[in-house]
Amino acid sequence: MHESRTANLLGAAALVVNDLVLTRAARAAGVSASGAAALVVLDASPEVTVTELGRRVGLTQSAAVRMVDALAADGLVERHRAAGRQVAVRLTAGGRRSARDLLAARGAPLAEALAVLDEDERDTLAGLLARLLTRLYEDVGDADLMCRLCDRRACTTGAACPVGQAERDRERDRDRDRDRGPG
């Protein structure tokens, strides 16, 4: 079965936007795409374990360790002991600057792409994207992973993040079902 024209256009636009965003963000920070995502995650969550950081950026434990090694070697993150045998990671001052720079670089191609739309069209697109993201959350099921390169302040200023809301709704439904018990 052939894809619909709309689905095909969405696929092409998503691929181009993804390529532009990742290239500019990684270049601005001088790191890999996963390193860029790690800097953004750590900017939003100032201290997480290496394992949790890997989960949030979609890496295995061993790949996360290698990524953190590279970021530490560049002076962007530092490790310290957390609870038990866990190792936590946090941004250095240089890492915070790099995270801000890469978010600005990430935002530039997005703003350029949206410039062709007027304000009403951008508002309509925002509503449609919120619906799409809510639906996509059903498949992915992990807001941290979906939003690993998001400028969270931009998404949550004056509105609720649709992905975060989908996650809260899922947790509420699970709690409600658990409270009801079997039956």
C-alpha cells in the first residue's frame, strides 16, 4: 500500500528538520548527537546517574559511559559519587554554556522553517503537533526520550507540554486502575 501524500510529506519534512537540528546542535556544542542530547538533558535535570542519562538519550549503559567519558574529557560534565555505587553526572560551567548554545542552534532551523507560516498557521500547526506527539507517546512511552533535545522552557511557558501531559495521564490511569484492583 502506498503512503498517503500527507504521510509522505510529513516523513520528508521530519527527516529534513531532524537532519538540520541535529547537525546544527551537535556542531554548536562540538559533540555527537547523543552528546548534544545529554547536555540538554543535564541542563533540564541538573544531576542524573550515568545509567539514567543513557536511558534518557537512548543509549546502552556501556555507550552512555563512553559518551560521558568524551563529555568529561571536553570539560563539559563532571562525575561524582551518588547513592551506593552509582555515579552521577552534572554539567560544568562550560557544559551549561554549550547546552545554551546548542539549544539556540537547534532553534534556528526550526524558526527558519516556521517563518513561511503566518501566526494563525503556526498556532494551527502547534495544535496539530501536540495531537501527533500525544499519539506518538503511546508508541514510545517515554517523555524523557522523546524530549531529549527539547527546549523545555519554550515548550512549557504558557502551556503544558503535550508529551509530559500524555505521560501524566498514563500514570494517572495506571494509578486509578491499580486502586480499583482486579476485577
